[in-house]
Amino acid sequence: MNADKLAQLQSQVRIGGKGSARRKRRNIPKSNTTDDKKLQTSLKRLGVNSIPAIEEVNMFKKDGTVIHFKNPNVKAALPANTFTIQGASETKPLTEMLPQLLPQFSSPEALVELAKSQPGAGSGKSPLIDSSQLGEASHAMEEEDEMPELVENFDEASKFETS
């Protein structure tokens, strides 16, 4: 065999077995966009609709951390009970997020349920809240919900009103 011919054969790379085409380099298919396209087509089939004006999403985990999305793109398909959240996320400990989350709770009972679901709640003491904080929170919410007293009789005042 000729040395020149041998050098030429060695310079060409054969990818695959005997009888396959000789290629200079290996072509690797790009699959990162295909997964996203498949997901988008599946969501389109479900009929998801965008939900506007959602400023943040918080997902509470059992280990005491919160997955926090700021200005996410939220889509929902209510008949399929499917929600998607897209955006940049941060994983933070719950104790760090608690001051931002307190005004969002509708009642002190919701805060107690959150505290029970976190680690350390089985021992009877939750690292998140104690009874004094709960009392202060419930008192503040009661004050916020109180209706002001009526000062005068508005029915009588409406009789004297002229159109």
C-alpha cells in the first residue's frame, strides 16, 4: 500500500460502521429548541390562555423554602386544571420572604396553616411564628376589617337634598 494513500485515508474520519459515508466532522443535532417547541404545541392543544397582571408567584416547599417568580408569564387551561409559570425564579428561605408575604395572607388562620406545614411544626413550636406574633397579626387584621361608626343619619339628610 502506498504511504500517500494511507495518509489520505487516515485524514478522513469515518463516523459509523463499514459502508457509511465519510465525513469531515460529526453533525450533532440541536435538540434544545425542539423540547420547547413540543411543550408549546402541547400547551396550545390544551387551550391555555394568558393571565395578565400577575406581579409575583410564590410556591411553598415542604423543606421551608419558597420558589419566588417576579413578573412571571402565567398561562392556564382551567378545564384541564393546568397552569404554567414561565420566568426567572429565585429559591429563598421562607424566613427571608416572610415580611413580604405577611400582608398577602387573608387571615391569621392561613398563616397558622403555613406554619404547620413547615419543618419543626410537629414539635409544637414553629420557627416562623410564635403566639405573640400571631396575636399581633390577628389584632391588626381585626382593626383593618372594622367598619367606622355612622356619625349622622343619612336618610334625613337625603330628604333635604334638592335635585
